[in-house]
Amino acid sequence: MLKKLLLALPTNTTKICVAFSGGLDSRVLFELARQAQQQQQQPNLVLRAIHVHHQLSPFADDWAAFAQQVCETAKVPISIYKVDPQSLSNASLEDRARRARYAVFEQELQTNEVLLQGHHQNDQVETLLLRLLRGAGTLGLASIPLQRPLGKGLILRPLLKTAKSELLAFAQAAQLEWVEDNSNFEVNFDRNYLRLKVLPLLQERFPNTNQNLARVTQLAATSQQLNQDLAQIDLATCQRTEHSLNLESFLKLAAYRQVNLLRYWLSIRCLTLPNHKIWHELTKLYHASTDSQPLVSWDKGEQQVEARRFQQQLFIAPSHYFQPLPKTWQTTWDGISPISTPVGSINFQLTHLLAANKTQAFTLQSRQGGEVLRLAQRGQRDVKRLLQELQLPPWQRNQLVFIWQQQQLIAVDKFLVAEGWQIIN
């Protein structure tokens, strides 16, 4: 049965890479991939391996040497990468090691290459229990996915429905050698505690524990797909821009659909999901009065996310999306060439109606306050009032580029232009 597992490779796969730690799971996976290549189950299959050296164990050098020896014997190229999980912050050591490892995978995967990982049924069950104990929803309870995109390639876990006992039997029958991570027996790690202390008791009482819990992850994955399908329908109704929702349409949804939509909307933009306390604060935010400017923020690691309300729009985006143009920022512009600013790019041209071919020299700077602009048929006007008339969100008003020439305000970004001038897109 195990020998057929690699037939799960996507059609026309020509490049596979094994995540090879040297442990039992990856050792069996490497052997299966090697056999598939030799037996031409997958014609023209190019095989290589990646070993991530986490520098966390005194035996890490030995594990890397073992992985290299196995690959050299099999004449399979291997790349060994050292990472420093200790340099990452705001997470457990396990999570930091995982993030460091996946950063390597994402960077090194080639276009359309499939990365094989040795996760098996026991891993799936342990992950489910961990997430149950942390109060996860259907997305978390779906646990480890069979496959998902990563970088330029794809992660595939062909052993996910296979019990570890089958892997052990295969390895012993094939007389394979592998390494044992001594940290796997330290019960101070949550996953190890479940594996060594909790699951044996459950299996003693309920012999089908692993199979039944693995089935729960499949049911949760199906439920999550239904949630996602519903969220896509609601997003099509509510979305205004990449970063905003129509609040009137959003509030017509039942509360559970609001949460489902926000989870989906955040996840597809790779934004951190809020915790339970923040969800409550969000509810108060989008029920706030229309003349208020509420703000809710949350972060994880290096990413900070902010939620704001302006009139009938709900904005959620990375915090830098809301940052003003620095007060001290200033540069020059020829009025023609595209130019980058700290908050975006200027891709229009600015010319005088009576001297369109004359080269203009402009000064660009941030909003300082008190600016006035002479408009055609309206005369001298206070820019603050003009921006209020445009109904731009307060943070966007402070991100606008003010365009000057010889001490005269000529334009405010692409939204306002002085008498006698024109913007060409």
C-alpha cells in the first residue's frame, strides 16, 4: 500500500523535493520517492532533498550528516540549511522552529516543484487534540491539510492517512536506518505530552481513537469548505475595496456570518486573526455611531492589524496602511514621470492649461495644515473643508501628496487641482 502513495502526486509533476529530517517518517518518505523515481512510476521525475538544521539539539550536526550520507548513497542531491529559531520572537520554541523551517521551504521551492512532507495519521490526531484544547474552530480542527501552495510550489503530505505503525513496519522490512530526536521524549512539550501520556490511555479505552479522530479532521475540513463558500458569497455582497466592507450590507448578516466573513476576508489577505477578546471589541466598533472614529488593533509577532470605521465602511488592514505621510517628507517632481512616495506612487501628469509643453518643476510634500487652494469658479478655498467635502477617511487625508510650485499650491494628489491646471491620467 505504501508504495502506491506517491501516485497522489499532481499530474505532470516533474520535480519533487523531500523534506528530509532523517527521522522515521521522512526516511520512509525519502525511500518511497526514490523507489518511485527508479521504477519510473513518474516518468522524468527529478528528485532532491532539503534538510533544515535548527541548531537546537547537540545532535543536530549528526542528523545533518546522516541525511547527507543517505542522499549521497542514493545519489540524490541534498541542500542543508542552518536556521536560527532563537532569533524569532513572540512564539513558543516549537512554533519558532516551524516558522524558520517553512521560511526555508518557501524560499527554496522551485516553480511547480512539489515538497513532500512525512506527516502521518498520528501527527494529524495530535494536532487535532492540541487545537481542541485551545478552543479552535472548524479551520483549526481540520488540522493538517493534505496539500497547500507554498512559494512557487506545492506542499503534499502523502502519508497523512497512514498510521505510524505502518511506517515503522515498512522501515523495518526494508532495513532502513533513521535517527531519533531525543526531544520527542520530553513531556514538557505539549505535543509530546499528548503522544506519550494522553493518547495511550485513550487508545487503551477506545481502540479506534486514532481512526475516529482522524475522521473528525476530515469532517471539519468539509465544514470549513462550506464556511468558505458562504464567506465568498457574503464577501461579494459586502466588499467595497481591498481593505473595506460596506457596513450596511455587513450588518444585515447574522452574527455568525459576520464572524465567518471576517475570518475568511482576513485569511485570504494573510492578516492575523484576532483573539476572542478582540472579536468583542470589533463588534462594538462596527456598531459605533457614524460620527465616531473607533480603532481596534491586534498583533502577532511583527504584524499589526488595525480595524477602523468611517461612515458606512469597515476598514481592516495592516497598520502601515493607515500611517500618515511623514510631516518632514519632501521631494521634487517634473510633473511628468511616475514617482514613488512613502504611501504610494504618483502615476499622473500635471500641466498648465496655457503652457502644456512647458517643463514644470514642482515640490511635493506632506500636509502641514492651513493650506488653501484656488479653484476654478470657486475661488480661494480652505483645503481642510474641501477634503471633508470629498468624504475621504481621516487617515487618507493625511496621506495625500501636496504639490507646490513657487509657493503656490497647485494640486492635492489627484483629488484637487488649482485653477488653470489639469491632471492627465
